[in-house]
Amino acid sequence: MEQKITQIELAARMAKRTGFTKQDSENFVRMFFETIREGLLQDKLVKVKGLGTFKLIEVSDRESVNVNTGERIRIEGHTKVSFTPDNALRDQVNRPFAEFETVVLNESTSQQEMERIDKPLAEPVKEATEGKKTEVKQEAEKEAKPSVEKTVVVQPEKPETQDVKKPMPSKDSSWTKRFMMLVLLLIVLGLCYYLGLNHGREANEPQPAPTDSVEQTVVKEPTVVKEPTPEELAKNYPQVEGGDYWIVGEIGVHEMRAGDGLLKISRKWLGKSDLMPYIVVFNGIENPDVIPPGAKLRIPRLVRKK
């Protein structure tokens, strides 16, 4: 692969191979490189199993020569990123060249010696030709002798059985079920406590004496103000297609500074870095990678969909 690949092209290839949406693939690729960058700034070393190791290396000052003017110049020290591939990735890349044999040729190697090295390659062809002649001769001798027929029993091949892997439940669904069961248990306990408390109060309160006349009391029902649902509020704001949350309002404004990133802002305001697409859609950002310092971003209020 001679040409360079951008993040957008890499996300497009990922979406084509995995079946994910283009937006999810772009978010994953952007989050992957953002995580590596933050890890290098914090620990100076990031190791990804199956891919390789990213490491920051300090390069000291050195002198060089300008090829155009011949003047000696000084190159200041800087920090560069080095990458060492994992053994599995290195073996996979070098697998097509594993059968190659290395032959060391010196400058003094003559043409005759190079031709002598190539001669063994032709010997197997000669041996194969002689082997074929021997096989033809043996077959002719067998035809001259009386042949004995042998019964060959062919056993039917057993159909190959494919292991069908059952889809493993995702962690998010298991935690959601546990949370819902815990909430349901708390509601049941609260109802039991409330009913037991009211029953005890009724037993302790004195009963009124029976009267001949029956008084009718009129109870006015309280007026209930119906609050708008999240679905109704979400109609007033842009939404993330296929997202798990509704955008129902705004909770604040963040002013961009040097070194800020959308993942960092999402983790600070919304508690999770993967909620960054909601900030992009809410502010109508076309290029999330280029946001100038001083720009003010509105932070959306999110409500999980039922």
C-alpha cells in the first residue's frame, strides 16, 4: 500500500468490513487515536495487544550541514513517536517471504560461482523425469503379471459439524437488567413499608361512634399540570440518529482552550467520552477535528430513551 490513508478513509473501510454505520466507525477511529495520544502524553508508553507499542523518545540536539549552502546548522532536540509492531503482526506481514532462502553474495563473487549456485535448482527436475520413467516401467511390468482385484470399501464421509457460537450478551444489557431489577425490588420494599405503616396507624386511631345520619362529603380533585415528555421536548432540538439519548435542553456553555478536545469535554460535562457525538450534533459542527480556541460550545441536556 503506497498511498497514505486518512482517518475518514480508514473509517469507511471499517464500516464496509464490519457493517457498522459510517458515523460509528468515524467515532471509533477518532476515539482510538485520541486515546493513544492521551496515553502518550500521560505515561509516554501505550501498548496495544496484537498491534504493537507506541513510545515517546527524546532526541537530543545535534549538528548538521545544509546541503544547499554547506553551512553548519544546529537541530534542536525534540520528541518523536516510535512504533514497534507486535510479534503476531510482524509474523503475519513477513509470512509471504518465509520460504525465501538468503544467499550472501560478496563483491568478489564471480559469474561462474553465481551460476553454480543456481544449478541445484535444475536437479530436482531431472530426478522427477527419471522417477516418472521408473514408474512407467513398473506399471508395464504389473500389466504383464496377472492382476488381483481388491475390493475397496469406501466409507461415507461424515458431515462436518460447525460449531454455532451463541451470541454472548453484551455488558451494557446485563448491567441494565440488574439495575432494573434493583429498582423494582426497592419499589416493592417501599410499598410494603408504606402499607404496613398505614395499617398500624389505622389500628391505633380510635374509631368514630356510629351515627344515624350519613354525611356526604365532596372531595375536589387537585389540578395536575402535565409536564412535557422527553419525546415532546426532543422535537425542539437536533437529535443523533440511532442514539440512546434524547437531547431535551442545554446545561451550560464551554469555551475552547488550547489542548481541549471533544472527548475531554464530553467526559468532563457528560461523564462519558463516547457521548461526544451529541455535542457535535447539538452545535452543528462540520469538522470535529478543527475547532479554534475561544469557540463556545453549548452542552446538551440528555435523557436516556426508554
